[in-house]
Amino acid sequence: MTDLDNPLPSSARRVADAARLLGLSPHIVTMANSTRTAEEAAASCGCTVAQIVKSLVFRGAQSGTPYLLLVSGKNRVDERKAADVIGERLARPDAAYVRGTTGYAIGGIPPFGHDVPLKTYMDADLLAFASVWTAAGTPHCVMRLSPEELRAKTGAETINVY
């Protein structure tokens, strides 16, 4: 996962452990610069913004159910369109809810390994790439996966988000 001279932070180790449980072995990289935003992540990873996976947590307005949307870095979520697919209006939770639900801070939310199981939806635009980059537990750690692995291992339903 990483070299012994640069051990992973504990939250990234949790992501690595969750990946192994799913049968994945991604190489988690700790970047010198922040990867908190899609633009920062693309610059650090040497890829296009579209290849960055934003992990966005929403809360069902009626049910309180947490939902994870895995979205291409170039796209903005049309919340009404996503709500039509999900079946209820969506609310944007605060940072405390996101951390309490996922176990990770905003900017470092991985696509799996959360404290609470999340119904997951994936932006169809991500399937256009051979590989995509996701957060891996911190705003400085990332991992590369194929979109097919990402969809299969998260059980994500593919949707158009914009």
C-alpha cells in the first residue's frame, strides 16, 4: 500500500483495510499537496478534473437515510434529478453528520469503508475512463481504481447526476 518510510495516516489505513476486505489492492498515495477539491486532486494526480471522484454525502429529507453520490469532478449534482432517482428529496448535511456517518472528514471521504452502510449512486460519466481517482481517508491521500471496480465494490447504481 505504501512504503515503510512514509506510513499511511490511520484513516487511510482504515481505507486500505476496507479495500482488502472487498478484494481490492489499490495503491494509496499520500500527496504533498491537498486533494480536498477536485481541482487540487487533479493537479496532484496528473489527471483531468473529470477523472476525480467526488464523494458527496446527502441525507434523505423525509427518511434521514444517508446517501453517497460518487460524482465526476467536472459535474455538479442536480439535486432534484438525483432525488427523483433516489425517491425522496435530498438535504445537504453538515460536516458533523458527514463525519459521524462515514467516519471521515469532508475532503477525504472514500467510496467505501464507512462507519454506516450507505446506499451509493455513481455518476455515469465516470465510466468513460480507464481509471479514476478517489479520496482515501484524508485530504492528502488518494487511490486509483477502475470505474468498473468502483461500481461493483460499492454496489453503486449508475445514474446521470446533472
